[in-house]
Amino acid sequence: MIVNSPPKAQNLGAETYDEPPHALWMFFALAFAFSWLFYLPIVLSDDGLGLLPIGPDSWVLDVCVIAGSFGPLAAALVTLRVTSGRGAGWNMLRGLRFWRVPLRWYLVVIGGVIAVPVAAAFAVPGTADHFTFSADLVPSLIIMFLTVQLVIGALGEEPGWRGYALPRLQHRYGAFPAAVILGLMWGGWHLPLFVSSAWAGPKGGGDLGTIAQFLLLTTVLTIFMTWVFNSTGGSLLIMVLLHDAFNTGMNAVSELFNGSAMAREQSLLPSMIGFGILAVLITLATRARLSRQRPA
């Protein structure tokens, strides 16, 4: 199959942008501001700092998580409207229609991305003994992939992180530095959620060590995602599916290894191992170009 030509806004970082120099950092500031505003009730709730009478099972927290996840999308649309005029946001979102990529990439970003943390979990000491598989898990994961994980995170975040920020960062700094910068920004965007024990507990808590592990995970995952983005000609749809599959894979690990210490308090570890190895191999194999496409 032949990859069709992507929209200009989704090219591999070689294009130029008729935007003021501060536009990119305006996007990041707005993404953090929009999302953190919605995350504030979570931080102040009973599960956070305990300053608001909102219980950990309240529907208010669910609404805040969903609304906050759309901060990067809102920031990208506002930034493009202010700096590039009407229609620029819709041009960016055209990447969601860019589906004509080789079938193998769909297998990579869905099946492969879900399988990576599951396979890596067997390398965590004491975890393999807790592996259990139930046929009922498959339909539940499919439903989760098509609904919750698609909406919370993938659709709200990817148009901003990979649709807007990544091409511009690559244009300025090159592929590998862009991936590192975006990975750290993406991880830092989650910081308010570490105050919530329900969110941070399975990851290891809200201490600096766990936060550092999370930042490492988002960085190596972004290196992998940048390689896929560049290799598929900049398909925003592929990025949405990849993000969706990653979140689904994290849930699959928790279900398949339920009862293990890893699932209870180190759920980041399998993904960090699996995508860390992939990030190193991809960086070496592409000489930090992070693309299967040869330079012209």
C-alpha cells in the first residue's frame, strides 16, 4: 500500500510556519492552563488536599478528568486561531482523516502497543506468577478501546501534542530533541494528578521518584510515537489510535496481573521497560532521525 500525501500541517517537520516565534510556547501555556483549571477540583478534593468536600467516587471528578483531557486540543485551536487565522485549526484536524497508511502500522499501533507492556510485565520480578487470563477480558478491552480510552486522552490530547506541537518542535530542533522536549512537557502536564491517591497510588504514589519515572515513561513513549508519526507521513489518526492503545494496554496489564505488587503500586514499570527498550533501539537504528523514511 502507498502512503498518500499528508496535509502540510502534518508533514515531517520540514515545512515552515507563518507564525510568530512565541506561538508554540503560547500553545503549551494554554494547554497547561486549560487542563489544570479543570484538574483543580481533583487537587482540592478529599482524595487530594482535602479542601473541598468532594469524595473520590464523585461524578464531579470524572467530569473534571474528561474536560481536562481536552486542554491540548483547545489550546491548539485557540493558538492557531489567534496566530494563523480562521480555518487553521480545521486544517490541523485534517490529519484525523489521514488513514491511508500501510496495514502494518495499524497492527503496530493497536496490537503491538497493547502487547508491549504485557510482554514486559513478565520481566518484572514476582509478577509472572500472578498472570491470569479470562476470555471475558477481550470484549471489555475492545469496548474500553472504542469508548473510554478513545475519549479520555487520545482525542483530547493528540491534536495538541502531536497534531500541533510535534511538527513545530521538529522544525525548530530536529526529531530527537523535539521528542524529548514534548515528552517532558506531556509528562509535566499530568503533575496535578499526582496529588490524587486514586490516580497516583497504582503508579507508585506522589513522591518525586514516581514523578521522575512517569516523566521518563512519557519521554521514551514520545520517542516511539515520533518515530511512528514520521514513518506514517504524520498521520494524526494513527497517533490517536496509538494513544488509545497505550492506555488500553496499561489497563490490560492491571487486569492480567491483578494481585501482583506491580499492578498495585508499580503499574508504570512494564511500559517504562518495554517502550524504553524500543526508544533506544529506534534512536540507534535511525541515527536519531526517528523515521523509517530516508532523508531526501
